[in-house]
Amino acid sequence: MQLKTKFIMLIALVICISYGVTFYRTSSFQQQLVVEQATRQAKMLFNQIRLTRQWISDHNGLFLLKSEGVKSNPFLEQGEIQDSQGNWLVKRNPAMVTRELSVYAAKEGMGQFNVTSLNPMNPDNAPDDFERRGLKKIIDGAIEVVEIEKNAGNYRLRYLAPLKVDSQCLTCHGKQGYLLGDIRGGMNVTIPMDWAYAEIKTNNRMLLNIALATIFVVSFIIYLLFNTLVAKRLKKLASIMDQYPDQPLTNNLADDESNDEIGLLSKQFYKLCQRLETSQQELGESREQVFQSEKQAALGRLVAGISHEINNPLGGMQNCVQTMQRNMDQPELQTRYLDLLSQGIDRIKGTVQQLLNIGRKEPLEVQRGDIDQTIRDCLELTCMGKKNIQLDLQLNIVKPVTTGIEALRQVIMNLAGNAVQAIGQQEGTIRVSSHLEQETIEIEVCDNGPGIAVVPLDKIFEPFFTTKEVGEGTGLGLSVSHSLIKRLGGNLSAKNNPTVGACFTLSIPLTSTPLEELP
């Protein structure tokens, strides 16, 4: 998963959580606010009805002209009276007025109200479940009771507050045992809440749509900004990193005018590449100096061993010249000695040519050549004058191949020189084999010397590590050889023979090309 995808998903998750919390709090606040408003409305209605009841009570009730539908109250002692004109009037106490007003309010779809008591005079004022619970709470000291009730799928607010006995109430309720100030019951006010919950649902739907739209818009804007300011620039920088060092860096990378983190990263990468190129150049020069120094050291060791190989033909040639000078009148002798001189010159020329070959530069130049003949030349030159060393050559690469011929020449010279030094003045044998196996050059150089110590066997390819006496080796021969073979894409390994001596194995792919100079 890409970084920008993770980033956008994380931002969207944070926004969703934030909106979720906000949505929940807003919805709860709306419901709380609506309940508080409905409660205030119920209190206002309660107080209005209470004041109306108080007015009726203070005026000893209301008297209505008796007519059809206007019946007397059977629970009043003087429910009917006749005026001076002979009209019958029926009395309405506060409880009955409250009940009749509630019927009118219900017809208009407004809030309903009624009085109730745990000990009612009129059975119609018997409490329901809410009223019974509320009256018990009021008796226990509650000032008011408010509940949201769902009935037949409709929401409504139930509000219950106490009604206390005053002096006017004692006329009727004194017979029930109530005293002045006692709580004789309560008045219930019911406010319909369906409209309020419908508004809450509408508001919640609107908030949800706004939240979804905001999440989409914010995520899209963040995607565009992240893609423009971060993703594209990182992708461009990654492409430049991937193409380096095959394609050189441009100055645009270092001249990035942005001062943000990516711009700083680009500039630092450009500086790092510059330092790396400088270090690689210096390291290449140092490596070349090490190679040439090792070559010169090898040449120095070889010169001491082959000086007599050049001096011997030179001495013979000098004798031939002196003899020819003394016998100028013998053509046959002159001819025979000229042939000897030619052979001596060819021998010296071949020796010098081998020295020139080993001293060449550019050891990693890939070219086509005869591997077997290169091995023969290196061994003949290394073992020249060593009468105590026998060569066992099993060379089976019979065709020219393409590889780092000069690098291989230097490696064979180093390995053969180490074998000669390991054998020393004792009788010994150097066995070299070569063959092709699946487009890979396999060369093995073995000797019957004392072998390699077990402890430093894994360290022999480290620079400056040597088991030779001081002044007899630099400790760079095997390190340089190992580096050359690695740069050709091959491998150089060492092991001790089961009986005696050491054995070095080279594996070089034919299709390999020189690797870049490594630090």
C-alpha cells in the first residue's frame, strides 16, 4: 500500500471519528434541548392551569347554565342551584374544569393535562403507571417528575408536579383527612413530541450528509495536495536515485528552490552523490596504485629468480661471439653459431615479453584470449630457475574465450608465486587444471607445500594479512586477486588438501563484464 493511500485513509479515519463524536454530541444536545424546551412548555401550561384552578377555587367554583351536555358533578354536595329566575345552574370545581379543558386541548392537537391522586374522589382521576410512579416520587420529596414516553409509536413528554391543599380545598378534601399544605395529588401535563423527534431526525440526516460531503471533499483535496507536493516529488527523486550512477545527476536536483523536507532531501542526496563520486575516484586511484605496487612487488620477486635465465643465454651468446671472432675464416662455424645466437635472443625476448605482459595496466579490460597459454606463460615465468618444482598442467580450455585476460594473468601470477614460496627449497609440485563448465571458467591451482593455517583460513583474503616473514610479503596479493575476480563477477576460494598443501579455486563467468569500481 502506497504512503499516500495510508495517509489519506488515516486522515479520513480521523475525520470520521471527529464527525462521529460531533454527530453524537450534536444529536444528544438536540434531544436534550428539545426535552428542555418541551419541559418549559409543560411548566408554563401547568402554571396556567394551576392559576386557572386557583381562580376558580378562590371564587368558589364556576356555575354554568344547565343544558344538554352540561351535567352536574355527582361528587359535590351542592352540585346544582336555582337562581331567582328559576334557572338551574350546575357547579364546576377546579378538577372538573381541568378535565374539560383538557378535552378541548386534545381536539386541537395541543398538550393534554389532568389531575390525579393516589386517593381520588372521582375514579376518572385514578393515576396511570407514570402518574403512580411520579406521585410516589413526589411524596418522597421530588419537586417534579419528567419522562419521555413512547406510546403506540408516538413520543410524548409527561410532566407531573404536586398540588397542595389550601384553605379553599379543605371544603371538599378536608373530609378525606387532608390538612392545609398537604399534597393531595398532582397535575399531569402531556406534550406531544413527534414533531420534535421528526426535526431531530431531519437535522441528523442533514448533519450526516454534510459530514459525508466534507469527508469526501477534504480527502480529495488532501489527495491532490499530497500527490502534488509529496508523492510526485518523491517519485521523481526515487527515479533519479534508481538511475544513478548510470545517468549523471542534473543541477536541477541541487537547485531545488523549495525549502521543505523533500527539497532538503534532494539537496542532501545531490551532495552525497558528489562526495561518493569523489570518493570513488580517489579509491579507484588508490586501488590502481595498490595493483601496480603488487605487480611491482611480484616483478621484484621474479627478477631475482629469472636473472640467471637471462644471464645464461647472454653468457653463451658472448662465447659464441668470441669464437666467431677467432674463426672468421670458417663459414660453417659462423652459420652454426649464428643459429645459437638467434636461439638465445629468442629465449631472452620471450622472457622479457612475459615480464612486459605481467606489467600491463588495465587489468579489467575484457578481451578474447587463450586462457591455457596465459596459464603456461605465468607458470613458466614464475617457476623459471626452480629446478626443485615440477609442473602438473591439466589445461582443457582448448579454445579462445572472452574474459579479463590481464586480470586473470595477475591472479595466476600471485597464486603461483605463493605456491613457489610455500614449497621453498624442497621438492614440490604445482598442479594447475582448467576447464569450461556451463559457460564458466574453472581453474584450480594446488601445491604440496605446508598448506594454510586453519585459524587464519577465513582471513587470507583480507588486505595486509600475511603469514610470511617480515619483508617477504605485503599481504596484498590474495586481497588484490580476490578483488579482481569479484569485479569480473566470479569467485575465489581456498582450502587445504586432505593430505598436504593448499588449493585455490577460481570461477569466472564468460559473459561477465567488469563491475564498477566499488568503494
